[in-house]
Amino acid sequence: MRTSFHSEPHRETHLNVPCPQSWLQLERRKISKSSTQASSSIGSLIKVPEPPVLPYFKPHDYVEVLAQIHEELENCPLHEQSNLYLLQFQVFRGLGEAKLMHRSLRLAWLNASSVHEKIIFGSWLKYEKKGEDLIFDLLASCSKCSPEFGPVDVATELPIDLSSQSSEDMPISSSQTFKSVIFRIGNEKVQCDRWKIAGLSAPFNAMLNGCFTESHCEEIDLSENYISPVGMRAISEFSLTGCLSVVPPNVLLEILAFTNKFCCERLKDACDRKLASLVSSIPDAIELIEYAIEENSPILAASCLQVFLTRTS
């Protein structure tokens, strides 16, 4: 018996098998599409900004911190009050209390124990008040000001630190045979008193009189230490006399960086004061404030800030 198949209602389902070439092209399109989506998603992730981090001091329990500050203000010596008011200012700044933080900063300025602190807090207070003039009050509160509110000689207001070791305090090796040392800088040589140079700092003393190779050398190469022969001669003279000779400002900046490298505190203090005396205009202050911050020179920094205050009022 022959069975008849009707084509329309009982159409057989055929499998459409693609050829290898068309299948490969299809897979390539999928891969390229997915890679494009992945790169766009990575790009979108890169463009997402980092969560903001507030640069403020925000204690967990600010009530307890403020109470502790208030308690310490009642019991601490007068010369410590300015730092506590500064801490109080930071707490109020984190809380966004503009009036209270300005009040704390002004109290820190009023209770400053030195001219240096008054200039620093006065500069900060003027910045916070966005240009409001405080320099006349600032200078009038200082003890050694002219009636016309002239600039303060910051260097004379800060005492010289005599606690650093002098050349006589440094232990000298008894086996040392060389009384002098020659520092070679490029093609030039600078002869110095070995004991006096060793007395400038503990690192110099260790290098010239300790167990290092240089302690047995009469000539030492300092060409890679960014000091010029003129600067080294000024350092040698300071080691002998305790006074810094008159040298150009660029040489003073060389010496300042050199003192930080070899921890010569007395020489650094003298260099800091000498540079501070040269600040007399806005261009000077702009040029030297960067060096003051980088080399940690407080007297130079205060002199630059004072010029900014007096000239921009």
C-alpha cells in the first residue's frame, strides 16, 4: 500500500548547515563584538572618578575630642595654647563650622608665643578670610616694630640653637695622621681643616675620622654632591670662624641643600638667616618660598610670608 505524503501540512524540517567559511566569519563577528564591548566597559570603568577623600580631620567622637581640647586649654602653659587652638580649628574644619574654625584660628594667632608663629598664623588667617587685611594688627602686636608697622626682622626674633655639637665636642680619632683634607670638585681643589670640617656634623665626623675609607684619604672627591668650589670655600671658612661670608644667593642655596645632606645644623641656621635677610620683594619671596619649604628653612619661610602679607594687603 502506497502512502501519500502531503507536502504542505507535513513538510519535513531541513537542517541548515552553514559552510565552514560563513561559520568562521560569524564567529569572528562575535569575537570582535565582545572585545569591543569589553574595551568599552573597561574604558567606562577608567573614566569613573575615584571616591572623594575629604582632607579634613574628622574624629569619630568629635564631642569627646573637643571636650579634651577644652580641658587641656585650661591646664596647659601659655606657649602651648596656640597648637591646641590649631587642633580645635582642624576639628571644626572637618565639621564644616566656618565661624567656629575662623574663631579658633584667630585665637591660635592671638596666643602665638613667637613672632614666627604670629606670621605663620597671620598668613593662614588672611588666606582663610580670603584677602581680609590683618597685617597691621599682626605687626602691631610684635614687640620690635616701628611705629609705621615696618617689617619684622624674623631672624633676630628667633634664638640661635646652641644645642648642636661644636667641633670641640666631636670625638677625634687619635690615629688620624692628616690634619688637613682636600675636597676635589671638578677640576678645582679646596683645602680645609679636617678637624674643623668634622666638627660641622656627625656625618662629616664619621666620614673624616671614623671607619670609612675617606678617613684614610687626604683628598676626597665631592664632585657629585652639587656644591661648587665657591660654596665649599664658604663652608670651610664657616668651619674656622663660625661666620658665613658674603656669597651670591645661588651659592647660599647650594650651601643650604648641602647642609641638609650632611646634617650641618649650625651652618644651616646661619644660611637660613642669611637668605631670610635677602627677601625684600614679592619676586624674591616667590622664588625663595619653594626653597624654604623644600629645604625645611623656617626663618626663610617666615620672611617670605611676611613679604606676601605686607605687599599684598
